[in-house]
Amino acid sequence: MRLAKSLAHVVNILDPDVIVLGGGMSNVDRLYATVPNLVKQWVFGGECETPIRKAVHGDSSGVRGAAWLWPE
């Protein structure tokens, strides 16, 4: 419930094209089925077209991003 409410605030303020969940949270498959319906309760207008997707690299996304930022 807290995650859905927090994501709804992000949608209300920033209006992103997509929300990507990364880290260990991306491994919890039931989030992708339940959270989108809960987000709709908190989004202005009651409708949310912003998809919630799983990070392509799963819980190693942060490490990959840090390696990408490392100066050569």
C-alpha cells in the first residue's frame, strides 16, 4: 500500500512514461499484478496509464550503473 501511494505521488508530480522497479524489489513478481491497481486509488483522476515494469538487469542494475559511471 505504501509503495502504491508513493508511486502515485511520483505519477502525480512527474507524469513519467514508465516506472521501472529495480534492485531486489524487481524480483517480487506479485508487485506487477497488484501495485498498478492500487496506484489508481491515489492518482489524480483515478486513472493511471503509466506502466510499471521490471528492470531488465534485475537486482544488478545498480552495480551496472555504477560501473558505467566509473571514469576510465
